[in-house]
Amino acid sequence: MRRRSAIKLTLAFAAAAGLAAAAFAASRPAPAISKAQFLGSYTWKLKQPWFGGFSALKISAGGREMTVLSDRATLVTTSLQRKDGLISGVTAHSAHGLRASTGKMLTGFAGDSEGLAIAPDGSRYISFEGAARVARYRRPDGRAKVLPRPKAFRKLPLNKSLETLAINARGHLYTLPERAFDKHGQIPVWRWNSSRWSRPFSLPPRGGFLPVDADFGPDGRFYLLERDLTLLGFRSRLRRWDITAAGPENETMLLQTGPGTHDNLEGLSVWADAAGRMFATMVSDDNFLPVQRTELVEYALPR
């Protein structure tokens, strides 16, 4: 979210939402718990006008390459240096400002880019939170091809809409809003199957956490990164599900941090190394504020 976004959330509003979500969650079966293992954290610093506000990322090449998206419509490609498996450096190779379908550079409200999914053919799909929509970019410097916008997208609240984007092995896109529960108090999920949008299932909220990114792992499971803001700092949570024909099953809580453990984690990428070991890499949105930092955090995931 373009937060100053997170920083400007009022505690009263967050508390009210948390109580409502907690009441609903109390009626749901508790998730299984399988703990992710913290590996390391790296603070990325770079003196470039576009640097900061990162809301999504994708790790590739066995953990050696990273594509990262700023919430000011900038897509950056990088390589990662590692020492003993942990991130020890980041080299930025290119930074492209995103364009509208007209070819004009995106800025302001229209350029609030939040979610990133990369298709097997290299196309980048990006979700936007201002004017809620999903666009395809064949090239980072090319024009956007905006996917059809269902009526439900147009009704989403400003600055709380399409925060996440994930793509599965079949090439289907999944997106969900940061704060827009349905009439049953659940988190709605929409799917694009290359021709139309549908709403195949919803997910249960729990506590005061709100969705900020999602990904399909190499194991085919759906992973959801969530965040909560407290007086003592940000909390982060990671849950996963098996997505079946009957809907999401086997909800598992992999990670829940205490306040201030990490910065404002907003982007998630789930990937595997050459040995098949799975990892979650997350990036924080510093809101372009000097009191925050761009943090890359990694956890090893249990099978």
C-alpha cells in the first residue's frame, strides 16, 4: 500500500477491524501450526530516486535473481549475492517506470502498484490499488494491457484494494484485497483464467492481520503474507492452504512475529533451491520514510 499508508492507519480503526475479524475467526477451525525457520535479514540501501516503497517481489534462478516492484510504478531487476546461503548484497540492473495502456508514464493514484506475478513466458502481471485493476506487461518498458475490470473491483475501497497477485502452475491469476471483507466477514479471492474473472473461494481472517501479498509455491500451495500495525511496530504472519476443487483446505500457520521483529513486510516470494528446499523471501515497504528501512527477510519453509 502507498503508506505512508501503513503509518497513517489509525490504531482505533485497526482495533475495531481486529475485533470483528477475531469474532468471525472464532467460529472457524483453528489452523494447524508448522513453524518456518528464520534464516536472516538484509537491509538494502541504494541512493536512487526510485528506491523504496517496495510492495512485491519474485525470486528466481535458485535464489540468485530478484524482480521487485515499488508502489510508485517502478519495476526493478536485480541479482542477489549470497554468503553461506544468506543474502549479502543486491545489485540493481534496471529500473523501469510502468506505463499506462496509452503509453503515458503512471504516476500518483493511477500508479499505486502493489502485486506482481510473472508468467512462464516472462510477462509481468501487476495489480494496482488506486484504480483497482490488473495489467499485463510483455516488456517492463512496454504499454499495459489492462484485463477486464469486474464490477466488484470498482466497488473496492480506495487504498485498501488489490494488494496481492499470484499465479499458479496453470497460469491462473489470483488476487484479493487488503481490507474488503464480504458479507460473511471473509476475505474474497478472485481468479482470472485467461478469459474471465470468477470468485472461486474466500479465506478466513484471523485477528487484526490484513493481507499484503500472496504466492503459489513450487509445492502448488497458496501462501498468504499478512500484516498488523501496533503501537510497538509491525507484526507479520504467513499462512498457507492446499487449493482443491472444493476450495482451500489444510490451513497452516507458518509464521507469526511479535511487534517490531521486522519492518513493514509487504512482498512475498516462495521458491526452491536446487536441492528442493523451500524458502519464503519477503521485502518491506519503507514508505520512503527515513525511520523505516528496506529489509529482505528469509525463512526456510517446512514441507
